Amino acid sequence: MWSHQMMPQMFNAVYSSDAFFINLAVIMLRLAAPVISAGSDQVLRIQPTYSLATTGDRTEARARKVHMIGQLT
């Protein structure tokens, strides 16, 4: 929407179009539909605190299946 109104030559070279991200959002929602549908048991398998996991070392991280190690500050 906005990328066509403000300096289109700059936005076409640097950024993706709005249509690309709208299509991406639709695809992601369709992929998530079986998980997020009402009455689905799969939604209970999602760990909302996964991104908050902390580990002592790499072996503990592997055992707990934590892939991102470190702290973002």
C-alpha cells in the first residue's frame, strides 16, 4: 500500500512489496490452521515459554532441545 506512494524506485530495490507479506501471512495462517482450530488437541502441545528457556551448558541445551543459546540484551 504505502510502498507505491513513497519513492517506489527506492522501495523496490530495498524492500519486499506489501502483497508479498500479505501472501506470506495467508500461507502461514493456512499452515497453522490445523493447530489453532477450535477444539484441537495439538494446541496444548505448544510451549509458550520455549523462548524463555535457559541452560547451563551445551549438553543440557541438547538434552532439553534448546537451539538458541545466549542472551539477547
